[in-house]
Amino acid sequence: MIYEVEGDIMLTRAQVIVNDVSVGDAMTRGLGRKLNERYPAMVEAYREWCEETNPEPGEIWFWEGTDNSQIVNLIISEGDEDPARIRRPDKIAVNRCLRRLALMVAEERFKSLAMPKIASGDFGLDWSEVRGMMDSQLSEVLGPIFVYVVDLEGQVASEPGM
């Protein structure tokens, strides 16, 4: 079940946080910035992985921290050499990422997910279209999915079932 919630995603009780990124993303905006501040090792590992594997939009990358934090990065757009430039998310890549996420949730038996309104931030896609893709691709996921539609710094969201 997908729940739209308001609060600080960094205070989630969900097992896994899902983030949207570009190829080689420096994670300096939005949730990426918060994750970068808390888990700089994740950002470094992600950039190294990108350099080694040259991933394509539509792929996903999983990271687990030493504190058992778990992050899934959905690669929704090409990267850019200029980190100040924002690339528009690719609809096909977003849909592929969501499909791969659903498979990963089943394979890894993740119990719950928390994510922002992926692919719909600055210069992003229309949220209603992305939400439709989520409903389509993630409808078979058994655990709750919490989509943080409003970011309220320092406020714990009401996450049903948690």
C-alpha cells in the first residue's frame, strides 16, 4: 500500500529509503543532500560505482551502511559534468527503476520503503504521472510504501503500520 505522508524522511521508521539520482550524482539537492550529509561514504561509493560500471538511466543501486541503514538509488536521468545543471528525468527510466525496485523488494524481502516524490522536483515530471507509474509498478509490493509529499524538517511522519 502506498501512503502519502508529511514529515522528515530522515526520521522514517521504514526499513529502506529510496532516493532518485542521476548518473554520477554528487547528491547536493533535496533528499540527496540530506543523505550526503549523513552518509558521505554512500555518495563516494556511488560515484565510484558509476565510474566503474557506467550505468544507464533505469538502473538501481543499493547501499547498506555500517549502521544497517539501507538506501536504494533510482537512476532516473543522465548525469552532467556541471553539477549545477539539472537534467529532466526520463519517463522510461523512472518506470524501469520502479519495476526493478518492486523486484528488489520481493527478492530482498524489504518490509517497508520511504521515498520522496521521486522524479518530480525541480524541472521534474508531473507528480500525478509519476504517482500513476508508482501505482502500476509497485502495486504488488506487500509492505507499506511511504511517499513524503511534504518535507517538514524535524517532524516525524504518521506512518501507518509502523
